[in-house]
Amino acid sequence: VTYSSTRNTIYKSFSRNSDNIGDITAKGEAQIAVIDLLGMLCGVLISIAIGTSKTKIVGIFSILSVLDLFCIYNEIKRLVNHK
């Protein structure tokens, strides 16, 4: 929800003038599509690697959750310190 509500403002900040906002939006959406596909591929490969063991599933979920929180924390930290 946050991304969709702030996406246009972020894209406008990359634009030197308002003439190329369409190009920036198109490139941003293309990057999102590629990253989504890579994420699904990684998910499938991890799923194949760990199998159906509940212990392995909980373990990998825990590791990925901590990694996600670490990345979010660092992202917010850099935004706050970017002043």
C-alpha cells in the first residue's frame, strides 16, 4: 500500500523535467516485473532444496524473516540519516 501511494512522487523525484516521467515510470515498472520474477524463481529453488520438512521450512522462514527485518531497518536508517 505504501509503495503504490508514493510511487508517483518517487518517480517524479528522479525526473529532471516533467517531460520524461513516462519513461521513468515504464523503466521502474519493468524493473519491478524482473525482480518479481527473480523472487519467484528463488522461492521455487529454495522450496525444491528444502523439501517438505516442517523443521527446514520454519528454519528458512526464520532466517529470511530476520534478513528482511535487517534490510528494512537499514533502509529506514539510511533514509533518516540522508537529510
